[in-house]
Amino acid sequence: MRTLDENYALLEKLVNEERIYLDPMYDFGRVCRLLGVRRPEMDALLERELGLDGASLFAELRAALPERLERKYGLKCFFQEV
């Protein structure tokens, strides 16, 4: 069984390497269940480390995608009219 810190490290990999937040099927609660960690515990850890809860983290990462694609590839945001 993983510790909370190990689950936090795994969450970091899922977010940074796998970009799990982009799949709407994997909301933060579901990711916590997959990790086998209680959501309130992970939320509290994220609040301490990042200043926001898991749902807010996923929402901010999703919202930043269009700007990232435009900045990195010069693409117009696919959520707006082209």
C-alpha cells in the first residue's frame, strides 16, 4: 500500500506525463479512487502544496490548454471560432 506522499508523486506523474486531466472521464475524484486514496486527504495535501484543491487543479490545467497550444504551436484556440 502506497503512502499519501507516494500517491502524490504518482498523481504528479499522471498529471504531467499522462495529462490525465484532459480526459473528462477521469475527474479528480475518480483519480483519487484509482490511486486508492481518500479525496479529502489528497485535497488537503494539494491545498498545502499548491494552494488549491484537486478539482480546481484539474479545471485550471484544462483551461490553460488552449493558450498552451496557441503559444507552443501557433494554433488558434479550438474552443473559439477560428
